[in-house]
Amino acid sequence: MNVQAIDHIVLTVKDIDATCLFYARVLGMNVATFRGNRKALSFGVQKINLHPYGKELDPKAKAPTPGSADLCFVTSVPIPDVMTHLTSCGVNLIEGPVQRTGAKGPMVSVYFRDPDGNLIEVSNYKRLVAETK
């Protein structure tokens, strides 16, 4: 076995429409409809499938729960610009900018929550002098 990438993950959410609106507006993801009326959020070569809480599709996680995810997304946008965008969208930052270590090394991150309370981290691998002081 040689796992090479994550194709998709599944988020269990209270309100699919609110989740789609948030991820499209705040994170620039594309909302896709597939297999009937199922919804997914696509970005790069990955996607996040959305399951409505209480109506999850089988097979599913043992205890699917809205707000239990902790996700990190990588961007090429400088973190100060990310922060400005988040503020313009009315998103409250929980923490950041802070130095973290990602899969490819040091990065600068900011943290906030989505409508279900999932912890969202947006990171940039480019070190910015103003952020590291």
C-alpha cells in the first residue's frame, strides 16, 4: 500500500445551504451537486462531501457529529490578505497569525470556525517577515 493523497473527506453539517454559502464566500470553494441532490465543496483536486446531520449516507463514521472537524487549508495568498478577507466576510479570528508546522514544513496560520463550529486553519508556507516577529 502506498497512499498518495486525500481525495475527499466528509463533513456532517446541520445546514447544507449555510455550509455551502460559507465555504464558497469565505474560502472560495466551488459548490458541486452530484448523484441527485448531494452537495460537495471542491477546491484544487480535492472535495468535501457534505452529509446532513441525522440523514448521513452509509457507510458513515461511527459517530458523525457537526462541529467535530479540525481542518487545515493551504493558500498562496499572503496571510495579511487572508486576514483582511476574513474580516470583510465578518469572520472572527480565534488565533493568528501564528507559526505552525505543516506536512511540508514551517507555515503561518490563522484560525476561525465555520457555521457548525469546525475549527478551520488557513495556512501559507511562505514566511512573511512581518508575521514572524
